[in-house]
Amino acid sequence: MTVSLFNQFMSPTLFGIPLIALALTLPWLLLPSPSARWVNNRFLTLQNWFIMRFTNQVFLPISQNGHKWALLLTSLMVFLMTLNILGLLPYTFTPTTQLSMNMAFAVPLWLATVIMGARNHPTAALGHFLPEGTPTPLIPVLIIIETISLFIRPLALGVRLTANLTAGHLLMHLIATAVLVLVPLMPALGILTLILLLLLTLLEAAVAMIQAYVFVLLLSLYLQENTYGPSSTRLPHS
């Protein structure tokens, strides 16, 4: 039972070839491409409105220097959200349940923000390790704590996304198994369990979108900590 329960998180293969690359490529084909027409269809209009609102919300507190990341972080959020939601469909594979892939997203982006802050403003970047006014006996302890806190950030990003999606998929799997067992034996209880499963599916769809947003939001906060200088020209409100 334990083996079959976790088989859903194994990368599928065809003739010995891992299909995770195909699972990462196909979601982009489902997104509508920009149109040259003056009037777009409803889906493309909704997508453009969502991306604009997300960009305004995330990059509002970030200085002008950090706005260069807008395209990267917005694309990452749409990509993660699409992967998470498609993973809720039957007989599909969710690449974001793999800790290795999430860490591959988290570590380089986190490291890029740290390197950018250390290169452009080394004094301010080092100032994060020791808050102003710290008592002298606490200086070594605080430096160690802040260093550990800094290096644990990418691990927290990857583990948070993996754990939330994995727990949701396992819970849905267990409840679906309970539905199959209860419907022939106790139809009334089986129907109630099925309703619970449908509600849980809606909740997991919300969690899939929220986790993609939180992943990118935390990256934007790390970016905000490492972009300094005069306050920026803010993105326009809509």
C-alpha cells in the first residue's frame, strides 16, 4: 500500500526515457499567444488582466532596479501555477512535487538576488547580518543566526512548495480510495465522502494557485532586500 501510494510522485518513463521534460514543456502550449488584433478574446483578456495585476502587486514596493525581474518572476508564477493545476487532473504527473526541481528554481534565483545585492551595495548587504544597536556580547550569536537564516531561505522555498502539493495529492488519493470502498458497502456514507473529495479538489486548486504566488512573492521579497538606492518609479495602478 505504501509503495502504490507514493508511485504517483515517480517521474513517468516511456521506453526508459523520463517524460518530465515533456511535462514541463506542454503547459506552455496551453497558454494563448499574444494577438495583434485590437479586440482580444475573453481568455486572452483575462490572462493579460491577471498578469498586469500580479505584476503591479508584487513589484510595487521594489525599487526601479528590481523591475528588470518582472518578466522572469511573472513567467515563473504563471508556469508554476499551470503545472500545479494541471497536476490535479487524473492520470497526470505534477513536476512540482519533486523537491529537486523546486530547488532548481529556488537556489539560482535566491543566489542571484544575494549576489546582486553584494555586488552593488556590499555594505548594506553585510548590514543585514548585524542589526544596528546590537549589544556587543550578542554580536557573534546574531551573525551565526542571520547566516543560517540566509542560507535556509532557498530550502524553505523548495520544501514549502513540495510539501504542500505532496500532502494535498496524498490526501486526495486516500479519500478517493475511501470513496471506492464505501460506495458499494455504504452508499450514503460513500456519497458524503465523494462530496468531501470534490470540496477538497476545489481547495487543492486554490492551494495550487496560492503556492505558486507565495513562491514568487517570497523571491520578490528577497529581491527587495537586495535592491537599494533612491526610491523607484512605481508601476502604475490600474
